[in-house]
Amino acid sequence: MAKYLVGSPDAEHFIDLAVLESGTKAMLGDPTKIGSAVGPEIVHAHMALREGARKVAALVADPTRTDVAKHEAAKKVAGEVTDKLRKAKSAIEARANQLRADALRAAECEFGPKPDRAGLHTEVRTWLREQARQPDGLETIRKAMAENDDLASVVYHSPTFLTGLPKSTHETLRLDALEARRPAIYGMISAAHDLDELAPKYDKAISKVTLFFYNPEMANQANKRVEV
């Protein structure tokens, strides 16, 4: 007898992991390391996946159901689990977008152009372009930026073509400016990035639940049931 309703090695590996807390952490992220705004949704997704996997595993030995009925029941379980996973993914994406928008607003407030500093910032920009041409210029810029808000502001809000820097370097330095001078804002951007990387894991889990919890051809046989 197969260990689970879908007898492939991939299905066995997935369900073996899904019934374990360590397995759901690996697949869906660790709720304790994620902010409280989405933590509860992630916890619910973990619980739904573990409980669903355990139910599907138990269905194999259910003496009251035919094979078709087992797959039909497992399809229902899969639908309940994937609903929870989709809800958690939506919460993750919404939180990432909110964090990013809040961070960008805060960064613009802190490091956006300021009329009363315009003259000084013009001189700082000239210095920046001079350093950008030097072999060790980036190191010099980073060291100075870690100690000076005006340089951090110029790096952050200036158009790339005014800095003398390659675009990719400028984008990196903009983040460096926040990390060095406004770590709380940088933390928000970093958290948004982490959530962006987490969300696709839920798509992967949804796909595997659909593939490995049940055989759709077997489940669909239930549609031919004759009611008496």
C-alpha cells in the first residue's frame, strides 16, 4: 500500500515535511521572525497545512471510504488548505507594499530636496562627482556619508546623471545612505524585501498541495456517483 494517496516520491517527501512544524517553517517562513502585522495569517497557514497533511495521510487507512471517496475528501481538504495559503500570501504582499510605501514617504521627508539647504547641496554634489572619478571614491563617499546627513541626502535625492555614478552604484548608495543615517527606514525597506521573497513560497506550496494531496482523476470519479 502506498504511504499516501498520491504515491510518488515527491508527494511522499512533501507530506512528510508538511506534517512537521519544522517542515512548514521551511516551506512558509518562520512566523516568529515576521512582524505582527502578518504573523497571525502565517501561523494560520502553517496550522492549515499541517492539519491538512495529517488528514490526507490518515485518509489512506480509512476503512469507511472507497478509494474514490478518499480522493474526493482529500480534494476538499486541499481546497481548504490552499484558501488559507492564498489568504496568507495576500496579507504578505499587502504588508510588503505598505512597508515600502511608508519607507519611501519617510525617506523623502528625511532626505528629499530642502530649499534651505540647496546651496550647500550643490557644493556637496560637486564633491560627490569628484569623488566618483577617483579609484577609491566609493569608499570615501561611504565613510563620509556615514557621518553626514547632507551627503546622505544628496546621494539619496539627486538624479543619477548629476552624481557622476553608474546607475546601479547610485541605487546601492541610496540604500547605504538610509542604512547609515536612518536605520529605521532602511529596516522597513529590508523587511519589505524579505516579504517579497517569502510570497512566492506560498505559490509553490499551493501548487504542491494541489499536486500531492489527491489524484484529480480519482476525485472527479465522485461526480459519477448515482444518488439513490
